[in-house]
Amino acid sequence: MGLRSRKKTVLIFLFFVGLIIGLVISYGIRLLSNKSSLCRQTNLAPSTSSSISSAVVKFPDQIVNLASNQWNTSFGDSSGDDRSSSSPITASVQRDDKPRQLLFVGVMTASVFLATRARAVWETWGKTIPGKVVFFTGGNAYSEERRKSFNESFPLVLLPGVDDSYPPQKKSFMMLKYMYENYGDKYEWFMRADDDVYVRGNKLAEFLRQIDSRHIYFIGTAGQGNQVDKGTLNLAHNENFCMGGPGIILSFQTLNKVAPHAQQCLKDMYSTHEDVEVGRCVKRFAKISCLWAYEMQTIFHHNSSGDLAFTGKLKRREVNKAITLHPIKDFKHLYRLHVYFEGLKIQDMLYEKILIQRDINYMSQFLPLNKSLKYNKQRGQFNRNNLAIFDDGHSTEDFIGRTTGFSPSLTKFSPTKLNDIIDWDFIGKGIFSAGTISPKLKLKSDGKEALEDIVREVMDIINGYSRARGRIVDFKEILYGYRRVNPVHGSDYILDLLMTYRKYRGRKITIPVRRHVYIQRPFSPLQISLVEPISSVEDQSIVVVNTVKTKIVMIVPLAGRYSTFKRFLDNFHFTCMELYQLDNTSQHVSPTLFDLSLVVVLFGTDDEKDKFLHLVQRKRDLLSWGNDPEETQCKIQMVQLDTEFARGQALETGISQCNDEDLLFLIDVDLTFSADVLRRVNLNTKQGRQAYFPIVFSQYNPKFYSDPTKDDKGACKHINGDSNFSQNLECQINSDLGYWREFGYGIGSFYKSDFRKAGGFDTKISGWGKEDVALFDRFLQHTNLTIFRGPDPHLVHVFHENECDRKLPKSQLEMCLGSQANTLGSDLNLMKHLLKQRQ
């Protein structure tokens, strides 16, 4: 009994040993089979356009392996449908050793868009394509003579028998046929593009150079139609097509199989969608569908916002990650996108330059420049003694010691005195700074943009190899941080980031993580460009004859305040004398760039108006050349209204007295100005292009000044009512005397024609305030004008007591009270005043 039991135990043991050995052998055979299949499916020879032999797509922080059985893991599961059969990996490779250029781009356009969209494409991203760009339009719409007259260098092809009607099925297939017949053996890749797409040529080249074009590829954003199109496209289950808007890319092998059958595909169309029919034709003759890959939605990016796409903020992750962006309906935004991406290239080059300088700095310790040199590990550089590696011929300053060559360090700057220590600002819900009277400040737009840029760059670095490591890290929020700005080295940040760590390979986990990030953003080197000096138009030797000048019309609403208006007229008189150098003894007038006039819209009783009219008449006499008051360079016109005061209505009335070509300068009677202000108004206001809203310096209440008067000559003091108010500029602009009224939009200059396009003032608004903000919004919403804002130190708002009518609407009353509070005094002087009152 015992012997049988032992035999049974041995047999069971041998059975399990044999089973394990069998499983091991089976797994080994399967592994060898997969490797053999991989060798058959993948050509390991490098692409003809690149010396890179590894078939790995790197864009920008994504890695997609095109030469392994990880295809389905990267680009989606193909089980249960026919996607695996259409994978480019299983396609046979045909030998073709002809040298080819990288890319041919065919842009479908129409005759009506040649001068706008097509030209914008040609002048922007068309210049960045590593290959050739050709525009295709219907041959019936444009004659050959007209095409030559358009631009002989413009690469335009007129497709015979094709018109510009929509949808452009025939134009698309005939374009593919033209590519095949004329360039099929000259390029590796062929792209079908619309004229409302932006293509980043350098990124597209980086993407394509790492894929073997000898395979059959059909690349783009895979689509199956929206809900409206469901059931009307005649697509089989899980059949797709490449969406035409963001662009479609075909390898030359795919084009060779499809283009010869273009006429047949035109006959067998089942829908009105051109991109659907192209996809159907590719599936039919090349046996391949559009590449199923989630990443393609990022690479070939389609924005569903319609006409508003890419018109707002461009510093977004989807914009920076994309190779193509669609749609750009307004061709002007193609130039805007191009400037943005060219700026990114410049930033990358500057960063590379900094890295090279750091490498030179570090490696110099191994060069026999000076044996007495000592490397300072704390500062990441050498001591600045006789370190001239490169002699620029202009100075004896050493190269390595320059600030852009420093290694990253938070201790680059070593203060020698207490006052040299740079304070750190704390970043929380706001900014807490020791350098301001109010310790808590709101994070301004430039600070928010800087943090967004830093977070985006940091996350790109963290996720640079996320696919290879099988994990992804998502940014959640900044818990807190510190920042400081070193005027020599740049800005430093210490940030505590809350992120989500997701591991999707192996054991899948999702956990929150916190990391401290230390960032140093060095300044780029100072760039200086020399421009030719512009000869002064106001030279006395220049005689201006029959020249068309700009006419600047100053418009001032006025109700009461006689003494203030007298000061304003004195200021106007003084400015005219300075501007035209009038001496009242001769008719000599110096040439200037513009004519000047003043329109005063007057409210009040008849007695008040008579008083003001008498004052204006006296000023007209002073400004005239002789007995005729009309003979003057500075005319004054009075317009009287008998209604209650309303600033919007007053300005509308004054503007109605002007011509469409007049430059309007809206100003208040409380302001002082100089001739330089008018010159800047003329310079910064461009008809049809730019409006100018200067930022005014507004005085505080003089009783809250820390030292309101100084008797020594040339020193600052409150000179309320002085007609020469603008002559002591260097004394007037400081934080004790006033502040920059950044939130004020009442002072502005623009042409009347642009003012009408914006829609003018809202005359329904009565009383104090809000009409200026409404006008500013109309310029932003209803015109394409550039709005230029900047502080003007010669525009000073003289303090005056302001009473807010409690009957005003709530929004206007709040604005009035806020303005009243802001003009009391600086934080420091108010604090001193309160402490003094307590004593």
C-alpha cells in the first residue's frame, strides 16, 4: 500500500514538471514567432530622408513606436474590428531606392481667396515646408493670363475641367492625380491641405522623417462623421476617414495605389463630403484606413469653435502640441499664428545659446587658459580674471564671466550689504510682498502668464518620457510658492505643485503627489538694433507747400468751473505758441505735422454761457495773426447745449462737427497737457489701424501729501491752477503726488471714421462715468483696430473735489466712489495722516 502511494506521488510530480516544461517551451516558440514576424513586417533600413534608423516618433513628449507589437497599446485596441488589417505594419514594403525630397503639399483654394488666404499661407507657413507647396484652383475660374498677372512666382496650378464649387470632390481627386503624375517619383510624402489651416513645417518634418515612407500610410485625424451625418456617409462598421480640415498625409506608396483610380473614385461617390470619399478611395485601392491613433487628434488639431478658433489666447497646450491647426477663417490670424510660432523658435534658439554658453563655462576648467584660475562651485563659474576665450574685438570683457553663461543656481548673487538683499514674494491666493505698503496684492495678468508658462514647461519636462515609462503626470494646482527678480540674472521661482500621478502600465495606480520645483528664468542678452535717423519735419529750413496734414480736433465737454476752464484755455494757448512758435508780431508759422483746433461743448444757463463765450473770444484774439480771428493755426469752436450735462452726449455733439478724416482727441477740462502730448497723439493714432488711449497721471488730494510744498527753486510743489503746470515734469511724477489712472478710458484719440465703425457713444448713459468704458468695449468688439495704451507723463489730471450724485445708477455710483477714494492719497501718506490724527 505504501509502495503504490509513493508511485502515485511520483507520477503526479512528473506530470506537473512536464506541464511546466511544456508551457515554457510553448512561450519560447511564441516569442520567437513574434520576433520573426516583427522582422518580416519592419524594414530596418533608414528612411531616405533621414539618417535616423530608429522608427520611433517623438512628438514632443509622446513616444509612439511604429516598429513593434506595441502599436495597439499606443494607438488603440484593434480587436473586434478590421483596424489591424489596415495597419501599415502589415503592408508589404516595395523597394524604391530613388532619392526623394521629403514633402509635397497641395493646398486647395479658390479664386476668391487667392489674394487673401492663399497669399497668407504662401507668406507664412508655406515658407517653412521642407519641400514644395503648390496651390490648386479651378481652371474654369482663372485664365492663364490672369494667373500670371497675379504673381508669376506664386505656385498656382489651374486644374482643367474643375471649378471652385463646393464641395470640392473633383478638385481634390484631380489634385491627387496631378501630384502623382508630376511629382509621384520625387517626394516621399504628399499632403492635402485647405487654405484655412496652419502647418508647422519644422514639427511636421520632425514627425515624418522618423516614419518609413516605403510603407503604406494614410495619416490624419480619424473621423466617422458627426451625429447629423450618421447613416448618410455609407461607411461600414468601424470604417473611418481622415478629416480633411486639419490635413491629410499619404506616403508615396499610398499615392501610387490611389491616384491612378481617381476617375473611378469620382464615379463611385456615395456622399457629398470630399474627405469621406478620399478615405473611401484609399480604403478601396490601398486597403488601408485612416490611422487609428488618439494622438492624431492632438497632432492634427481641429478646433470646433468655428470662426472664433485661434482668435484668442495662443499660449495653450493644444496650440503648442499641434502640428496643424484648423480652422483659421480670417486670413489675418495666419500671420498672427506665424509670428507666435516664430517667437517660440527664437526662444528655443536663445535657450540653446544659453546651454552652449554654460557648457563652455564649465568645460573651460579643463582648458589651459590660466593655471591660477579657480572654479567657483557655489556660483557655477570661474573667477573673473583673464578669461577671454573669444575676443569679440570690441571690448576686453571676458566671455565666460557673462551672466548668460552662469549655471543654474539660486545663489548666483551674493549680497554684500543688507540693502542688497532681494526679497522673496510669497505666492498664495495673491501676492504677498514686503516691498509694497499693502502686503497682499492681486496677481496681475503678466504674473499669471509667467506662472502658466513655467507650469507648461515644467510639465513638458516631467512628461518627456512618460510613454516609455508607462505613466503620465497631470498638473492640478500651485499650492504656494516664492518668487524674486534679480535685475542681473533673471527671475527665480520656488513652487509647490500638486499633481496627479497615473501609472497605466503594469499595476495601474492613480495617486496625488506634491513636488517642489526650483526654476530659474535667465534674461536673454540685450539686443540692440541701429536704425537710420529720421530727419525732423519741423526743421526751419523746410518749407511745407500744399501738403495734406492731419487735423487734430480736441473735444472738451464743459459745465460750470470757470476758473478750471480758464486754466485749460491758458494751457491751450501756451501749447499753440510752443507748437507753432507764434509771436503775434508776424505771420511766421513754423511747419508742423498737423493742424490743431478745439471744440468746446458748453452746458449751463445763459448768463454762465455768456461769461464763458467772452473768455473764449479774448483767447481767439490772442491766437489770431491780425484783426481777423479766423487767421489762426489754433481755432476754437463753441457748441452750446441746453440739456442736462451728459458727457457721452456732449462728445457725440462735438464729434458731429468734425469730418471723417479728422483725428479726434477727447480730453477733460481738468487735464493739463503739452505739445509733446499732441505729437504722441498724432504718432500713435493710425486711421483704420490703431486707436490710442493714454494713461493719465492723476494727482492726489494735496492735504494728504507728506511734504506738499517746497520753497527752493525748481523743487516739487502742488501748483494747482498754474497755466505752466506741465513744465516741472520731473518733479510732478512720483508716488506721493499721484498715481497712474490705468483704469481710466475717458481720454482717447482715434479718427472719426473709426469712431463710427465702433458704434459711437451710448447716449443713453447720463451723469458721471461709464460712457468711456462702454466706448472702449465697442472698439474691442466691433473693430479690428489695435488698441495702444501707455502712460503719458505730460498728461496730468489736476486734483479737484468730486461729489458723487447718490441718484446715479448703482454701477456708475460705485465707479464714482471708487475714483473718489483712489484720489485721496497714497497708502503711505494716508497711514501717516491716520497716525497723526490718533496722536
